[in-house]
Amino acid sequence: MKRALCPGTFDPVTAGHLDIIERASSLFDEVIVGVALSADKGGGPLFSVEERCAFIRDATAHVPHVTVRPFDTLLVDFAQEMDARVIIKGLRAVTDFEREFQMAQLNYRLDQNIETIFIMSIPEYAYLSSSAVKEIARHGGDVRGLVPDAVCEALATRLKQSR
Ligand code: PNS
């Protein structure tokens, strides 16, 4: 049984994240999407961890063997708890590399039994990030196709409230 963990903040989940989760699910028997609380990340997430998990659950309902779980611990501890030896991360461009390299090295130092594996994003999503989506939505731009429809609606509502 090969189980992989796809961790992230997913604030909110994008089409790029979903592509990585789907491709991971075709490579592993089971994929756990770990949604980090990330309360201290850049002024705090726009969506609660429960909302972020719900968006991913809805958007991956058709993908076999995917489970979505929140976590607020070290990633390697969560991986151990979930009995996952593989961490999957998406890589978009060289700009991602430095941060991902640092995280992978630190995680390796913390637990050498856990491997980090990278899946390259497809060119269509190489430019896509949760922060870019929020910025576009904040200025009233169209984010359809970049995030699930439910996220488009939630962004519009949440950002209208915060204006
Ligand atoms: O969506 P992101 O920002 O790429 O996700 C980053 C995440 C959540 C994977 C990372 O911040 C993380 O692993 N957080 C858990 C705390 C931890 O283990 N930190 C040390 C890893 S360097």
C-alpha cells in the first residue's frame, strides 16, 4: 500500500493544485491531502482550515482514494501519523525551487524515512497561485477556470464582506 501526502495551505485550492492531486492519485494507492492551518502565514489565511478542506473535498469527490485532513503540526509528524512515507509537492517554475528545496532538506533532516517527490506543473498552470487568484478576485477580476466554481463564489462573497 503506497500512500502519499500532498501538503499545502490551499488558501484557496487552485486548478493547479487539483491537477497535482489527481496525478498523484494515479501514481499512489492512496493520497492524503494535508491542509495546514498556517495561521501565521502572511496575515493569516482568507479561508478557515475547515472551508479550505471542504473546497478540496468537493473538488476531488470524483478522484479515487483521496482523503482530505487538516493538520497543525510539523509536516513530518503528520506524515508519520498518516503512515505516509512520501510527500508530494508541485513545482511550477524555478522561482518555487529555492523554497521547496529548503523545505525538502529540512524535512529530510527531521525524518530521513520520508521522501519528498516533486511533480512538475503543466504549462497551463505554471503561472497559477492562490495569492494571484486572491489578488485578481480582490480587484474584481475573473478567476473562473483557475479555481473550482464553489471557490469563485466564496471568493466573491468573502471579499465583498471585507471591502
Ligand atoms: O502551500 P504551501 O505554502 O506551499 O505549504 C507549505 C506547507 C504547509 C507544506 C509548509 O509550510 C509546512 O510543511 N508546514 C508545516 C510546518 C512544518 O513542518 N514546517 C517545517 C517544514 S520546512
